Amino acid sequence: MALLEINDLHTFFETKKGTVKAVNGVSYSVDEGKTLGIVGESGSGKSVSAMSILKLLDGNGRIDSGSIIFNGRDLADVKGNDMCKIRGNDISVIFQEPMTSLNPIFTIERQLSEPFMVHQKMSKKEARKQAVEMLRSVKIPNPESVAKQYPHQLSGGMRQRVMIAMALACQPKLLIADEPTTALDVTIQAQILKLMNELKKERGTSILFITHDLGVINEMADDVAVMYCGQVVEKAPVRTIFGKNSYSHPYTEGLMFSIPRLDTPAGVRLEAIPGAVPHPLDLPKGCKFAPRCKYATDKCREEEPELVSIEENHVIRCFYPEKGVRSDGKK
Ligand SMILES: Nc1ncnc2c1ncn2[C@@H]1O[C@H](COP(=O)(O)OP(=O)(O)OP(=O)(O)O)[C@@H](O)[C@H]1O
Ligand code: SF4
Ligand SMILES: [Mg+2]
């Protein structure tokens, strides 16, 4: 069952140069106890779609239309104080850089005990005890002494664990993780991902996992939504995206070709997707991926494809979703 269901979400920013349609008709859902991975290059609207859920948009941003159904309630209509109750209590978020979320002038113990005092009305003593338990649950060695430290005294990996502990403090139903390991080295990244997977299993937390790294998606996600220029271009279970499949979006295919895989034959070069993501105020006519797509035809340059169902649980926004049928000779 879906815990979160985003339907036809449009989130816009007003700028001096015009309206940036950062999220332009996005639909995706996160099932209970499952992880939805959102992948796409920089600027594709991954973070803005997630921040729309929490109403944490910059001052010039607004949800123009669409619905965000969480636990049966449309968050697009929830205002002010009610949203504060949902943030932290029901939905938590972990960002890429923990230093932006941790307060440098307070100890870890003080920051970690706050949600227990505010949301669960615990006494200071109880909350501090609980804070140490949370540090233990995210596998921080010597949690009692780490609790007394300030954020700058911890390594990047430790800070990210503290962030996870903080995000999980009130046992949220949904955890939004926006590039949570991008700033960490690979070994620490692997430990944090393993930890998140364990916590998901133990607590049944649903996770919206945002990354530009398909390798990480493969390890973390049950389902995948691929985003490009403010839209979902493909959505499927992770095994469909990574398995041998007759259908795919050319953008997903391009992302796949650009990552090293164990089954890549020796000597085969990895291919980068040519060109760059278009500026949001200067989007091409027709399919937004057409200027970079080796399969683009005149039709693609004129008309915009819809997101269509190709097979069960698999939708693609492309006129030529079948791999064997499209060819780069089709101009
Ligand atoms: N406050 C704002 N004003 C104008 N445009 C904005 C604002 N915030 C975001 N955008 C634009 O919205 C688009 C989507 O941004 P978003 O941050 O969601 O991308 P992303 O997919 O998360 O990229 P990244 O991988 O770099 O984090 C971008 O083109 C960005 O420039
Ligand atoms: S619609 Fe055309 S340009 Fe767009 S992704 Fe499909 S083949 Fe490429
Ligand atoms: Mg982002």
C-alpha cells in the first residue's frame, strides 16, 4: 500500500527571468516499508519534488497544482503549524551535508534530545538517555562520550550517523534522504547505506532516496523513478531497471551505460550522455531529452511524449520505448 502518493505535482519558482517549472507534472509513490529511489542528473527536480512534500521551498517557490497524499491526507493543503507537526514526527529528512542541519554551538546530546522533548514530551533526563540509545542504534562507538561532543569534533561519517539518528528519533513513517552519502568516502558510504537498510528492515520505515548515482540506487531501492527536466521519464521496480529488459527510456539507458558494472566486458568504454541538461527557462520543444537522444526523430522534436504504461508496474515517457526497435538511423 502506498504511504505517500504524489499526483501530477507542479512546483514553480518565480524569478526575474521568468517562471522556472522545476517540477512539471510529477507522479510517484512510496509504499509502506519500501524504498523509492529517485535518480537523475543535477537540476532534474529531485530535491524540489521532495522539498515540496515537506513544504520546505525557497521563498519564491510554490506548489502550483497537484496533490501529495501522505497517510490519506493531502499535504498540499496543510498549512503552517500543522506542517511543523508532520515534519520530524511523521516525515524526517537527511541532507547531503550534515553540518547544515546540525547546530555547531550545541552538543550532540542536546540536539538529539530535543525532538524527544518537543514531540514526545519526555523529561530532559529521559530524553538525554534516549539520545544515547539512538546513537547506539546507528552504531556509533562510545555513544555516551560522543553525546557530549560538538558536531565539529566528529568525522563526516559520524556526523551523518548523528543526522540519521536525529531523523529517526521520533520513528517517522517516511524518511527522505537527499544525497545522504555523496559527501562521504566510499567505505563510509557503504556503511551508512547498510545501516539505513537495516533500520528500514527493523522499523519498517519507508524511504524516499534521492541520488544521482545509479549504483547506490541498485543497492537501496525497491522501486526507481528516473527524473529529467522536472518530469518522471521512467518508473519501475529496481530489478526491471537493472535486469535484462526489452524496454527502457533512452535517458535511463544512457545513465546505465555511464556507470561501471561487473558485467561490462573488458575493453568496453563507458559512455557519457552527450550534451547537458537544458536550462529550465529554455526547454526544447517536443521531447525534452531530444537534443541529447541518439534515437530522436522529427516526431520527437515536435511532440512531447506522455508517460505510458509499457508493462505491469513499468511506465516510460518515450515514443520508442522498445530497445530493439529504435535505432540511431531513425532521423
Ligand atoms: N529558489 C529557486 N529559484 C529558481 N529556481 C530554482 C530554485 N530552487 C531550485 N530551482 C531550480 O529548480 C530545478 C530543479 O532543482 P533541484 O534542486 O530539484 O534539482 P536536483 O535534481 O535536486 O539537482 P541536484 O542533483 O543538483 O541536487 C533547477 O533547475 C534549479 O535551478
Ligand atoms: S521520445 Fe524520442 S527523443 Fe525522446 S527519449 Fe524517446 S526516442 Fe529519445
Ligand atoms: Mg538535489
